[in-house]
Amino acid sequence: MPTDTVQDAAPQGQTLQTAVTPERLEKISAAAYRIRHHALNMGEVQGQGYVGQALGAADMLATVYGDQLNFRAGDPHWEARDRFLLSTGHYAIGHYAALAEAGIVPVEELETYGSDDSRLPMSGMSTYTPGMEISGGSLGHGLTIAVGMALGLRYQGSSARVFNFLSDGELDEGSTWEAAMGAHHHQLGNLTAMVDINALQADGKTDTVLRTEPVTEKWESFGWYTQRVDGNDVGALLAAFDNAAAQAAAVGRPSVILCDTKVGRGVPLLENREKAHFMRIEENEWQTCREQLTAGYEGKASA
């Protein structure tokens, strides 16, 4: 049975190990492939969009929805559900793909992405889309909402957990760090944050806009149980989320998983594109993207 080792950056500095079975690895890898494929199909509808982020975050989304989140596909408002909050509203294209993979949104509906009267607008809105807990777009607010939600669930005596997806660009926002302090102060052990560190934001490379490193030490100093992993390594993600789940409690340290990802992951044509934050993809390139994605996935599966 293979094991994936994840470095725990908590003060005690121990290294935790968790077993990741081949079955779990195969299941989540296949889900991530389908999420990427759905994202490309949706992107083609508009001819452009935040496709690179969806491809980069697909492994994170597949791991959460396919292995960690407690939900009922047919009842998105089930009271005992875990909450997944997408702070980065422009990542909605990837989230919709994950919701379809989870059976919450019909796969056939994905082709309406960004169209008039669609339940799948280009930026995520909770009033439109089943399974979309908050409306994103104004960055830096997601973790603040997650803290309030986690605290409210604890007061209600609920065992539900809150998962908050945010980006490295949101670490520029003071509200994010205020929320991080609040989560530790209230000992929200039912809260897990995941940060997509793709080193890119609208104004350029993250480290040239505002240097936030050392990120691991920052979260650790705020009292969070902190892990940093390759966000495109499904085995490492499964191990990290298992560690976070083992830490989860009504009262305890909140957890954060820092995920280093690559924009456009799985599609070499897009991985190397210079202007990658909001991609414009030529009509003749979409099929090439799908072929590259499938070739890469099938190559790994047969290795």
C-alpha cells in the first residue's frame, strides 16, 4: 500500500503519514480528469475565460468533492451537509465542473455556462446555482464568511465542517488575515481552508504584486494547523486532507492546506501560455487542448 508523506508545519514539526490506497488515488485522479474536460468544454462555449485556474485547481476540487465533503447531491440544502465556500468567484467554471462530477448539477447543463438565463454565470452566485454556498468575486471575503459560518454551526451543535477555497492573491487582503486571527481565537476546529498557490493574479506574478512568502510560517504563526503540498499531486492532497480531518473538532485549531499548483495543468498548450490569468483560446485550439489532456491522463493511468 503506497503512502504519501506530507510535511506538517505545526509548531511541533512532526511529519505525519497517511495511507492512500490505489483505489482512492484512481478514483480521484479520474474525477480530476473529468473536471478538467468539463472545464474545457465550458470554456469553448465562451471562447475564453478562467480556464487555466480551473485546470490548475481540478485536483483540489476532485479531492474535496470526491473524498472529503459530506453532502447529498439531491438535497443541496441538507442541514447536516459540510459547507464548501468558493471565495474566488471567477473560479466558478471549475466549481461547476466539480458540482457536475458530484451529481449536484446535471452535466448537460454545463453547456449553458455564461449564457443568458443560465444557472451557471461566469462568476459564482449562490442565488443561481445549487451547491454554491456564497457569491464570490470581491476577493478577500470568503474566509471571513467561513469563520462566521463555522462559529454558527458550532453554536447550533452541528458536526458539519466548513471548507473554504481561496487563492494566493487573496493573501494580499488584510481581511483574510483578520479572519485567520478570528478562526484561531474562536478555536474553529471545524474549519479547513485551502489556498491555491498558482503564483499568478490579474496584475501579474504574485511575488511582484505583493510578496507574501513565507506563507507557511505566516499561517503557522496565526495558530493554524498548516500543511503545504503539491496541489497537483492527488496522493499528497488525499494525505493532507486526511491529516486535516484527523485534526477536526468542534473546538480546536483550524486547518489550512497550502497547495502549489500550475495554471493550465494537464494541457501543455495552456501551461506555457504567457497571458494565463484570463485566457483567450482560438477556436481551432480547443480540440487540441482536449487531446493533450486525454493523452496525458491515459499515459499516467497506463504507467
